[in-house]
Amino acid sequence: MRQQIIDLAKKYDADVVGFAPASRFEKDDPVFKIFPNTKTVIGLGFRILRGIFRGVEEGTTYYQYTTMGVENLEETVMPLALLRVSNLIEETGAIAIPQRISPLILNQKEGTNPEVDYTDVYHGVTAENQLNFLNCAVQCGLGEKSKINSLLNDEFGPFIRYCFILTDMELEPTPLMNIGLCDNCGDCIKACPGRAIGANGNTNSWRCAVYYNGANGSKNPFMPPEAFANFDHKTKMDIINGTAEFDDEQAKNILDNIFFYPPAKHFYRTSICGRACDRACYMHLEAKGLLKRKFNRPFREKEDWKLSTEQFENFGKDKDKE
Ligand code: SF4
Ligand code: SF4
């Protein structure tokens, strides 16, 4: 049955399949709140196609990462694989409980999910019984936890998303990944256009949301000259340069003023930063030769681009002179 599960999951586009026995989870883990008889957590990992990042990497097309690398994986590919594999398990008489991330409900009261509009997130309502998805991925052997709490896989680096099935079927465990892919290089922290990741690796999700949505003018080809014109000039330029200090409420105000690019159809916000943190990490792992999946060309072949912010600096100046 284990091999049948792997084969079926791969047939429905999973790239990595892992099995975690119940013994790898604490007794009070959400796994057992959802299903006390869980014997195995099955992890399905799906690559985010490397080529999907090319548009953002070149500064040309932006929609593809969000629609193909987030929306379609989460809303179409992953649910189909979860259902197919779950059906197979239930045909044996065992129970299968598919689990995918709910993007609108957070595990904690604070923060937001940069991938969706903050007004869609159920702030203050937590999903106490939602899985700790990153921990499940690690326990299923899909990858290792990095300094910035991303999952690093030995084939796809940080370019991977994942979902799970809880079952009362006992299946042979997958060994934990134990390579030491993350070496604390800090490239991910340096690459963020909004300084959203602290030196300790913790990400400020509101800050991430602001810059994921494209508040840094030097990394946003769609930002019009009048962007943030309703803020005082210094604040505006600090936002556009990625150096502004702001709290959660101010972050909402900044997000309300970002209208430079349409969202994907299923409420997902288009990533204008293009997950610069993950791209930097991918390049680092690739350069170190740590990724098993090789390509003919390196991910980045020329210096990273940066746009002038002069038009924002100058906007309104002529009007002031009149
Ligand atoms: S690079 Fe983008 S996704 Fe990564 S922390 Fe910064 S804003 Fe968030
Ligand atoms: S870039 Fe990758 S390897 Fe380097 S610290 Fe960040 S997560 Fe770790």
C-alpha cells in the first residue's frame, strides 16, 4: 500500500512523498486533536516550477509565480492529489483526512498572510486545530527547517509547497532529512526588499505583506509616479525605499494604498517581491552544489536589477513650484 500511495500521489503531480509515524509528534500536537487515532501523517510535496520565477527574476512578467506557483498548486493540483490518495486509502477501510493550509485562518492571533488580502484574513480568530504544516513537513522527511522557517528540500530548495493526509493506517516511516542545507548565510535576509526578516530569522508578516505586494519602488515596474502621494514625502520615500518603520495598523494603511497590479482570481495577491528571500536561498544552495536537481544554466546569470526611484522623488515638485 505504501508504494501504491507514492505512485498515485506522483501520478497526480506530487514530487516528494513522505511518511511520519505518530511517534514523531507530541501528544498534544494538532495532529491528534484533528484525529486521535492518527498512526501516520503522509506528506505530499509539490515543486514550485523553477521557470515560474523567471519573469520576476528578469523583471518582465509577474502573474505566473502567483497563479501557477501559489494559486493553482494550492487550489487545484494539491486538492486533487489529496483527494485521489485519500480515496485510495479509504478503499482499504482505513480513514484518510486530507489537510491543506487555510490561507485565511492563521495559527496565531497576531500577524497576517502576505499571500492574501489582509482584509480577507480572519484576524483574531485562530485555527487552534490547524496543523503546524512546517513541522509536519519536517517530520514527514520532505525537507529541513531553515533559519527563516522555510522548508528546504534537497531537490527543489525552498521552491516547494506541501499538504498532508492523516490516517489510521500504519506505514513505514520516511527518514528525516538531515543534510544541514541551511548554513545561516543570511542571503535570504539581505534579499528582502522590505527588510521584513530580522537578523534572528523571524519574519514580520505585516512588513512582509507590504513588500510582497510591491511597496519597494526600485523592485516594482508597475508602481506609478503618484504612488503613496498621500503620505508625507519622507514617509513616502521611506516606504518606497524599503526603510520605513511602521506598526501593524500603519501597515494596513500602506497596503490600502497599493493598487499597482491585479490579484489572482482566487483572492491571492500577486507577489511583486517574487519571493526574493526564497530565490536568494535557492541561488545559494545551487551555488554550493547542494541541490540534487541540476539545470543547464544557473538561476541568476547577471547582476540583480534595480529601478530608479527618481520619479517618486520628483512627483509633485513641479506642482509645488506653481
Ligand atoms: S522577500 Fe518577499 S516574501 Fe520574502 S520576506 Fe521579503 S517581502 Fe516577504
Ligand atoms: S539563504 Fe537559505 S541557507 Fe542562507 S540563511 Fe537563508 S534559508 Fe538559510
